[in-house]
Amino acid sequence: MNWAALRPARKAPAALWLPGLLAVALTFIPVFYLALRSTEDGWSPWSRAFHTSVPQLLQRSLWLAAVVALFCVAVAVPAAWLTTRADIPARRVWSVLLTVPLAIPSYITALAVVAFLGPKGMLQGWLEPLGVDRLPEVYGFWGAAFTLTCAGYPYVYLVVRAALASADTAEEEASRSLGVSPLRTFFAITLPGLVPALAAGILLSVLYTLSDFGAVSLLNYSTFTRDIFIEYQSSFDRTGAAVLGAILGLVTLLILTSELGVRSWLARGRKRRQAAVRLVPLGRWGVLALAFLSIAVSLALVLPVGVLIYWLINGLRANADFPALAPAVRHSVEMALAGAAITVALAFPVAILSARYGGLLARAAEQAAYVTHALPGLVVALALVFFGIRYATGLYQTVWMLLLAYVILFVPNALSALRGTLVRQPANLEDAAASLGKGPLMAIATVTAPLARPGLAAAFALVFLTIMKELPATLILSPPGYQTLPGLVWSRSTDALYAGAALPALALIAVAAIPVGLLAWKGDIGALES
Amino acid sequence: MILELSNPEPLDCAGVEVRFGSLKAVNGANLQVAAGEIVAILGRSGSGKTTLLRAIAGFERVAAGEIRIGGRVVESTSVSVPAHKRSVGLVFQDYALFPNRTVAANIAYGLPRGSAARVTELLRRGELEGLGGRYPHQLSGGQQQRVAVLRSLAPHPRILLLDEPFSNLDAALRLAMREELVTILRAEGMTAVLVTHDRTDAMAAADRIAVMDAGRVIETATPLNLYMRPSSKESATYAADAQFFPGVANGDTAETPLGTVRLSMPLRGGCEVLIRPEWIGVKGLGVPATVVRRRFEGAHARLVLSVPGIPEFVAVVPSWMAAEANDSFEIGVNVAVPAFATAG
Amino acid sequence: MHRLRILSLTTAAAALAVMAAACGGDDDDGGSITVYSGRSEALVAPIIEDFTEETGIKVNVKYAGTDAAAALLLEEGGKSPADVFFSQDGGALGAVREAGLLATLPGSITGLVPEQYRASDGSWVGISGRSRVVVYNPGLINASDLPASYKDLTSAKWKGKVGWAPANASFQAFITAVRKVDGEDAAKAWLEAMAKNDAKTYANNNAIVSAVASGEISLGVVNHYYLWGLIKDQGEINAKNHYLAAGDPGALVNVAGAAVLKSAPNKSGAEKFVEYLLQKHAQEFFAQETFEYPLANGIATDPRIKPLAELKPPAIDLSDLDDLAGTLALLRSTGVLK
């Protein structure tokens, strides 16, 4: 460990480290809460957990996370390559279609998967005339892995796409000029160059899997997060749930530490592309490529949206009861706009701190943020209930508490998008501003921030859509009577009122997809590279 | 005077040390620059010259020593005036122009509001009239460099630092820009420090040259002295191509394989004599030599010569001179040359 | 610059809107109460509207799952802003009562509900009842072949054909009943036999009923009203309810209930609300909308459904079904809940 490297070369201005400190303090609320609750009955719940459920849960959670990550990479890497380097028609449209599934919450994808691919689902109905009596079991590990891949691969796709779009192609050209085929060049040169982006994408997908509740519960596969819910639901055992939550947090910390190590080791000597890319002509492989992209988009986007539309049409025909949409849309959009703005505003100084100054605070802020990110929303929400009702009574059960939860949950999303943008910005522009007599804050306001605009927009879009989808914290922390879109989807679908659930679900997807779709269309999602 | 006079101040670096972890990038460097003087720091890559420049500008902390501007300490182990309060201009190697600002806005960046007149004046001075509304990426390399210099000069810095100012320019442009830069600096009466690895740039632009090697300034001299009378064998190699011949000095002259040569500084005993390739005269000077190879270089030709008893060496002659491999000449040295006593 | 300005304007507008929402006063004349509802909005909102219209008391409802609402109440403790807890099942009410957070309801309210459907200490009352049943696909099973007891489900002829939802609270209440009636060992043996018999696991009761209707499985253990909800949503489906034999734990009748919090800021409003839920109007609504059994005022349920009076549940005090931790441990140790 090189401790000298940890000491910032320059003292960071208070306007940067104060938000940094605030971010760390906020993200520590759930950590303190878990520490408190998980130890209130001494160590016996811990040893009980370790002797009963933990080893199995650990194995199941990590196995699922690993397989989902693998699937996501298998979908995202070819898709990203095709949409940045190959001469497929309508590349932009494909980019948008491949990105938009980000807007679909995993619980909606899971509902659709069960309805469509279940043993006697819609697909089986279509195949019935062909003599298909039932489809294989969709519940359990493979169903959960499939669903989480559909819902989670866009995270990997965005990161890999951004890396491909900005990577230097000189090495690939060198390889081709030495007589190596495009395919071998891809595996020998392009793919290794993508490893840092892949590492970042895999991390996102692993965290996504570990903290997911919707898909695993609807598809019946127990992970840490699902078991934490079951603890609350079945025995109202806060301590047991907190123990599991704390273990999940520790596991995440371990994954993060090793991932950061791998990433810094891999990040050496990356170059940025100077010249424009010549697209690779696919020839007769083009058909295969389009087939691949069509299948990916069909499963991740058309399947869930199609099922929702089917339910909606059925409901309209049957004169089903539809919830009033307007207040829920208004609340969800307000919360997502305000939450995204606050989150990005807080994450930006932390990202500058981490990209420009380094030091322990910046690292602590980043890591703490990631750990809370992997905690189930329920745990974060209960932590805020605990602190809110004791120390912030005025804010408790107001939308501010909800916004606070969103900030804690989603600062890492904003951080990763912003940090990537800042790292790729030439740092000497800020030095130039300083040599012209501008203080650090002035330099940030006049140089760094304007240049980071694509990154800021991307972070905003990402947090916006994530808030739109968030369910557990939204349910627990929104003030009484405060309808939201995910709340409506949840309440209608638990009552099996699928037509009533489909309407808010479609509204949710439509609203959440707007900013990210725009970004994908403009190609600015490049800023999401972490 | 076209531009308002700035307020040049002297610079004094004493025993400056900058560390990156365990590496001492600058290791006890000393450098004095008088007010209004232009000094070039000449060194190979990795010699610590850019790091010293960044320490002067306020972007690196020193681990030892101090830096004074106008007699006031701006950097030491206990004091560190922030970069933006030093009034030290820095021209970056890649210019670091703000890509999101126009040329005029780049130049106006360090100026108070309402300085449009000064911006116009600077644009005119840099022959950039009409380009004020363009963005940096729409300019040629030479224009970008001028914008970078004008931007740094705009707020009347006490000292101007230039990091490899010509390295991104092609040969023809380089010469013109060098002239232009010196003219501007002289006109402003700036104290300036420019860092370069190019001996010609350093010689042509600077009043004095500080040679930097392994984090130290090993010699500071005028360009002519560094060329004609370097104080050591090391610094001799920085000013121009250097080759050394064994000799025996007898006060004002020395006996060498190239005959008796006059010494620029008296010396006695065994020595090594610096004879640069362009100091060797050919034809009718008494020492027989054979041409091994001839390399045509446009204005000059480079002859690889052999004299019995010593390794082959090089002479630079006008390219019109007829000389082929295996031709023989009588050569000699017409210039007073420096000699360095052989150690031991 | 331009886009940045638009972005910041939108943000400022959103922040203002949020502030307005946060500060918006809602104090009407009749006062207001806050209800934490484990029952979903579709099943509660109409009744609440009517209640406000009738009494002038404004109701703020927080809809969350029963589990989340209970966890929230436990975390909030004595400082909870809630007045009423409307729970989907008795277990959650028991857990909140255990924590000492429930007020004792006046006899005028508890007296409306038969004794077996309320807490013996008066801390909560059942609002509506639901019976455990076996839902089956009549296209796949003859009525004569149907099991008489939950124990029959381990028979080889049902191998791979029974659906259950071990993560579901109502299923866990049923297992608790099995433990009370037939003992710990019998419960364990039954769970293991079921697992061996390849019982199919589903996320919830709705999924089981859908799976039975589609023929994915032949039968499943659920609450009686999910079938009727699905029929209401989708029209006639290929599934029927079958009630198990008298006294069988598989014929357990559980309740959705309500309680007033000890810390309720508006206790009288809260009691009025609980009482309202037991009035004829609300009870009829539950019967029609949710197909549950009304528990007060002699209201009958939907005529298609076997009436409450004809049910023969096991003789169990619902308050005794609070050992959920034990049930959870059993489900885990047998590997049923993975």
C-alpha cells in the first residue's frame, strides 16, 4: 500500500469535502442501523444464522449473481459491439431498444415471464395446437436468472457500449494489418481492452442481483434479499433480518474491494480514440446479427410490454376497474425529478473529490455508497424510519424522508456515471483555470461542470428512472395517501388485478424510458462509462 | 508600447525537492531568474523539469527547499500559496484551451468583466483578429498556441511559465512561433521560464539556459557559454552534439589526435577535449583523415572520418563540398575549444 | 448552457412542487386519522371514502404489505403517527400486540364480532374471515377423488400435482395450525412428505389459483377468496374450491383484522373507523368485493360461496397462532422454504 498516494496533493475546498462528508454520513445511517439491530440480542442470532441459513443463502445468492453476470455479458458484449462497430441498419434505433428495458422494474418483467413462459402460460397456449402440453418449469433458479438477465443486462450493455465507442481502434487496426481475422482480432485485442468496462458492468449486475427482490420472490428463488423480506413478513423478526442484512452488506464490501483492486490493476494505459471508426461490414452474418438483437429486444422489452398491453386490452374488454393514474404519475415524476436532482447534486462533489483529489474521504464515500446500494430497499427504509422517528420528527412521514432514502440508495448510480466523465476530462483544464487566477470552485463552475454536462445528464437520467422503479422504500416512506406508480402496480398485482396493474405499469415504463431513451438516441450514454 | 507593461518579478528556487511517493522527481534544484529575464530549462524527459515548473506554478507541493517570487516565499514545506493566488501564468504543453469557450472567451477567462478592449488588443497582437468567435478545435496548431500564450499573458502575471511550448508544432511553424513568442515576451518585459527538451529552442529563445539532469540543475549559463565553454562534460552534451578526444594540455594549447588545438580556458595535464563536429575544418590543416561515410543532410553533410589510433568521429561540412567515401583530407581545428581534466 | 438551464429549472420546479406537497395542510373539521393498511388500496379505498363522507373524518392511508406495515409499526414504536392498523392476517396483529403497541378496544366494538374471530384481550378484532381450501381443476380431477384432509395430499396420486406457497403468510398460519392440532412431529413429517411428493412452489395464492386454472397443476392449498377474485377479473375459469373435512387444520378460518394503536393521536376517530369497518355497509362491501366472510352483523357472503355458518374449522384460538418464528424455523429446517 502506497500511503503517500492517499494524501491528496492539494487540499480539497470545503465545498467539496463537506458534501463528501455528508454523503458518507447519510450512507452510514443504514450501516449504523444494521449494526444496532443485528446485535441487540447479542451474538446468538448471528451464530444461529450462520448455522442455519447463511451458508446456503450465500451459495444461492452468489451463484445466481454469477450466472446472471455471465448471461448479461453474453448478451451485452455482442450487442454493444454490433451497435458501435458493425454496419447493421438503424444502429441508433437498436441502441435505444437495447437500453430502454432499464425502465422496466424486475417485478414487472417477472410477472410477465411467469404469465408468458409459465408451464401453462401464453406461449404454451400458442403451442398447444402443435401438441405442446406444458412448458418446462419457469420457477426457481433458471427462471430467476433469465428474468434478472432481461432486466439487468442494459447496465452491462451501457458500460461496454461506452467503452467500445471511445476505445482507441489503432491496436485493432494493427492486428488486422498483421493479417489477423476480424473475429480473432475481437478476441485477442478488443475483448481484453474491454475488461475494465466489463468489470464495472459485472459489478453493477452483481449488485443488482443481490439487492433484487421482485424477480426472486415472484420466481421463487431464495436469496439474501428475499429471505430478509421473509424474516420480516413471517416472524416480524427484525433482529434476524438485520443479521442477514449485515452479512449481505459485508459480502458486498468484499466483492467491492476485490473489484476495485482488479479495476485499478486493469485501468493502466488506456487510450482514447482519435480517428473515426470504420464500420465492420457483416455481409451474410448481418442476418444472424439482426436475429440476435431481435431476440434480445423481444425478451427484454417486447415480452414484458406485450404482456402488459395484453392484460390492459383484456381488462378494457372486461370492463375492469382501473386506478386513477394522474396523482400517481404526478407524485412519481415529482419524486424522481427532485430525487435525481438532489442525488446528482450530492454525487457531483464526491465524484470530483474522487477523480481529482483522491484521499481517504473520497474512497470512503464511494465505498460506503456502494455498500448501501446492495442493501434491500426495505432495510434502508426501516433504517430511515428508525432515525427519522427519533431525530427528524419534523421530516418523518413527509416526502423529504422519501427523498433522503432515494439519495442514500442511488448516490452510487450517479457516482459511477459522473466519475467516468470526470476521469476522462483533461485535468489540466482546471490547472489552467487556476493559473489564470480562478479558485478551485470557480474552476469547477466555469470549466469542470460545463464540460461534464453529458455525464450530469446521464447520471440524472439513470437516477430518475431508478427512482421511478423503486418499490420497497417508496411503500414504507411515502406519506399516507401518497400514491405512486410502483405503489399502484404493486397493490393491483398483489390482488391479481392484472388489468389494473398493467395501466400504471405501462405509464411507469413510458415515463422512466423518456430520459434514457433520449440519451441513447443522442449517443450521450457514453457518459455512463465508469 | 503596444501592450501595457506588466510587472515582472524575479524568481528564486532554492534546494527544491518534489517527491512522488519514494521517487524524488526534483532533487534539490536551484534556479534564479532575474526580473524580465527569459530562462530555458533544458533537460531530457524524466529529468524533473516539468515537475519543477508545476511546483513553481503551485500544482505540486515541495518536500524541501523554497520558491520565492518577488522575494516572497510562495512555496516551502510550511507555506503554499494556492496556484490561483500566485499570479503565475502557465502555458501548457497541450495548451489546455477550454473546449467549451470561444477564443475570445478563453483569453478573457482570467480577466475581470468588461475587459473586452484588452481582449481585442491581445487578439490583434496575436494576429488572431476575426477569430475571436471561433472555438479552439477550429484553429490550427500555431493559432492554438498563440491563444494559449495570450490567455496566460492577459491577466498580467508576475511570471510566465511555458511547458514545452513548441513541441506540438511542425518544424516550419516552430521557428516562426519561437520568434513571435520571444517578441511578445520581450514586448511585455515578462519574466519567463520555458521548459524544453529541444536545445535549438532553448538556445534561440532564452537569455540563459538551466540544464537539468536527474532532478538537479547542473549548470546555468548563457546559450553561447553553454555551447562554447560548458562547465562539465555532462552539460556539454546538452548544447549541441559533443565528441571528446584524449589530449595533453599545456596551458593555452593541447596536443590531440586532431593536432594542436587552442584551449578556451587554460589547463595542464591529461585531459579530454571537446571538439564539436562543426568545429572541425577540412582540407589543408595538417592531420590526414579518411572519409568512411558521407551523409547528406540538405544544408550540411555529415562526414564520418577515421584517423589512425582513435575511434571514428564526425565532422559537419557544407553540403556542396565534394567528398566521397575513401577520399582523404588533411583536417584540423580552428576554434578555441574547452578541455576537461581527466579524473585520476 | 441552454440545456443545463432547462435542467435546473425543471429541478427547481420539482423541488417547489415537493415542498408544496410536504407542507400542504389537510386539517378539516372532523379531524383526521392515519391508517396503515396491509390490505391493498382496491379493497379499502371505497370504504374509506364512504367513511369520510359520513363522519367528516379525513383518512390518510398508507398502503404497504401487511409485513411491511407491521415492520414499520414495530420500528416506529410509541412514536408512530398511525391510529389504525388494518392487517391482512392475524399473525401481524399478534406481533404488533406482542410489542405492546395496541390499545384495548371498547367492548362496544369487540362485541360485534364472534369470540373466535377476535383477540381474547380485545386488542384487535377480525373484520372479515377467510377459509383455507383446496382449489382444484375440475377438468383434471373428479370431485369424488378430492382429499378429505390435508394429510391426503401426500398420497402418491398427487405426486407433482399440488401447488403451495410456503413463503406466504396464510400458508404459514395453516402450518402453525397443523402444529397446534396434530403436533410438531406430524407437521414436520407432513412437510417432508409433501416435499418428497414434489409439491410445486409458488410465490403466492394467486399464482396457485392461476396455475390450477391453466392445468399447470391439479390442485393447491389456498384461501377461498382468491378463486373468486380471479373469476371477477377474468371471467369463468377452470377451477373450483373444495372445503376439507370438519376440524381439519386445512379448514382453518383466519381473519383480516384491525386494531387501534396505543399511541394513536386520534383515538376516538380511530375507534370510529374500526367500528365503521364492522358496520353493515362495510361488511357488505367486503363480501361483494373480496368474497370474504363478513364477521359482524349477520351479513351473508356471496351466494355462490359456502356460508360461514356451514364451515367447520378446527377449534383453535387465533391468538395461539402467533408462533410464526417456530413455523418459519420448521419450514427452513425441512428445506421447504429455501
